[in-house]
Amino acid sequence: MLDIKDIKNRKQYYADCFKKREYEVDLDELIGLYDKMIAIKKEQEILLAKKNKGAKEFDTIRRNGGDIQKLQIELRQNTQRAAELTEQYNKIQEEYNKIFFALPNIVVDDTPAGGKENNVVLREFKQKPTFNFKPKTHIELCKDLGLIDYERAIKIAGEGNWIYTGLGARLEWAILNFCINEHLADGFEFKLLPHILKYDCGFGAGQFPKFAEEDFFIDKKFLPNNFLLPTAETALVNLHRGEVLKEEELPKKYFAYTPCFRIEAGSNRPDERGMIRGHQFNKVEMVEYVKPEDNERAWEELLGKAERIVQKLGLHYRLVQLAGADYAHGMAKTWDIEIYIPSMDRYTEVSSVSTALNYQGRRTNTRFVRADGTKDYVYTLNASGIATSRIFPAILEQCQNEDGSVTVPDVLVPYLGCKILK
């Protein structure tokens, strides 16, 4: 959520930010609605003062036996006008909220304008893997090595799902445990979160109301506005909703393992078969709550941790600065770690590092009090420790051998108990 007063004072700045995001909004209309609400509030305050004054005069005149008829008429008129103003205010507020709460975040100054075609590759790690044999796709490797059961997953859950089985289940669990131990060693606090959240969490994270249709809602009377968690970030940035933290409590560093549920997934595109897109996948997510002046420090910390995960796995990837229209709705800056999938000859996001500045802090009303007593909204940042449904196929394809086996990255061997999948 943004500051409407700041939007009024710096309208062109916000217009430029939204232009970079290719987000269309009439700021003059929004400001006009806000000004109308302020004008109505002022008139309501005047009427309330008249009502209170008139009530006192009414009692005095009646006690003294005076004529109260004129005052009664005036009080009735004021009451009627107050009701009219309330109705007007509610209608205008509904229009205002529809526009205001759907606004995306601002973007940092060096954000490229436009969509993903304007994303900028910042650096790469290792060279693209090359093979002196015909490499298999991760789908073929999963089937040949008995790692994933696609057919039975479709039978029991439908398209866009898979079942880890045997060494595949153990490899998935090894990746998750590797990430968890890395984050614990870095001093982050582990959270195991509910997988069903209240609507307020989606709003606080900046995903609702704009993108509510992308999530699975629970269609039951006793949970009418609850939905399945799309990412642990949605829960983590709401942990301190409505709280005022002490300055010395910051930064707060959390991470969580959760399954993630998305309606958007399940594409039938040839390059997204297998595990690249699905209705449910596993992810380890990091979130930091910080003071505004610590935003850059936290950014560098999260970026470093996310990159080191993939580096320790020994996989080729690239780091990409996203353009404004490719940002998530609530983010002011995002860089993606994109893993290379040889069979597709393309890169796919395996981790995003983002800062929301105070956008989520405002929407969740999460503040902190400084030593001098002043209060400010927290800044929130997030980064994927890793999305396993992308890293799993990357490991298989980048580390495959001519005989159809796969060499397991060294850091996973202690968790998996073997070096070769065969």
C-alpha cells in the first residue's frame, strides 16, 4: 500500500513508476476521489459540532420553557444532511478503494522499463554444460530412474501434479534439508507455517485483490475467505501484522519450508511439461523485516545466500535484473536467479530476491518504534532459498552421464546417502 498524501505531492514520480510497470491508472481521478472524501469528512465534523451545540441549546431552552420548534427543525435537517453525507462518502470510498488498494508498488530508480524482454542479465555462474552424447530430458531421466510417477499423479490429482517416489523422494528431501541447514547456519529462524491462510494475508502481501483469482480458495461456509498458501512469503510477511516492534528487535530473519499451491500452473506447453510448472511444488523461502536504512544491507545478504545455494550445488545459472512490468505486484526491486535447463535450452526462475520497501509494512500495519519514540513502517524483503521443482530437473539434466545415470552434487550426498542415481 502506498501513501496517498505522497502520491498527491509527487504525482509525476508515481506516474513514472507505474509507466515503467506498464500499469495504467488515472492518478487525477484517484486524487480527486480522495479530495472529495476529505471535503465530506470536514463537513461531517462541522455538522457534528453543530449537533452537539444544538443538543445543549435544546436542553437549555426546554428547561427554561422556551420555543424549541425552530431548533428541532434545524437538528432534523442536520441529521438528514449527515445521513446524506455518509451515503456519499461510502460510495466515493468504494470507488477510491477499488483503485487505491489495487495500486502496485513503486520501483527503484534503476529499474528498466517494460516487460521481460527488457530484463538485463547481470552475470553468470559456470559455463553451460556440454555433452559428448545425446542428453536426456528430465522427464526421460525421471521415468528411466524411477524418480517421478507422472501417470499415477494424474490419476489421483489431475494434470499439473507429480509424485516423488523412491530415490526421487529422497533427492527432493535432500534438497530441502540442505537449504534448511544452510539457513539455520546463517542465523535465520525456522518456521513451519499453516498452509491455509486468511484473506487478510493475501491483502497484506500485496497479492490481493489484484491477483486473488490465481490462488485456490476454500469454498466452505466455515472458511469462506481462506485460501491455500501460494508461497511462504504470504504468511511470513503477515506474522507481525498490526504489531509495533521495538527497534532492537530488528532485523527479524525468518525462513520456512512449505508446499506452494498455484492455479496458474499446469501448462501443457511442450517446454513446460514435467515439473517446470505444477499446481503444487515445494519451496524454502526467506523473509527479513528491517529498518528502512538497513534495506540495502538486507538485500545484499539475501541475494548472497540465494546465489550460494545454487553455487554449492554446482549448477550453471544466470542472475537477471527484472524490468518493471515483470515485477510481482508488491515488489519495488527484483532480481531473479535463473537456472539453465539443457533440454529446453532456456533459463527458468529458481529464486527471486525482492524488496517491497514499506509497501507490505503499510498493508499489514507493521511498524517499529525508535529509541526517540517515533514510529515507522518496517521494510520487508524476501528471497527463495530455492524452488525445488526447478532445481530438481536442473540437477538431473546438468549432472547426467552417458550411461543414463546422474551424478549427485557433493553437498547433497550426506542427505541422500549415495553419489550416483542409477
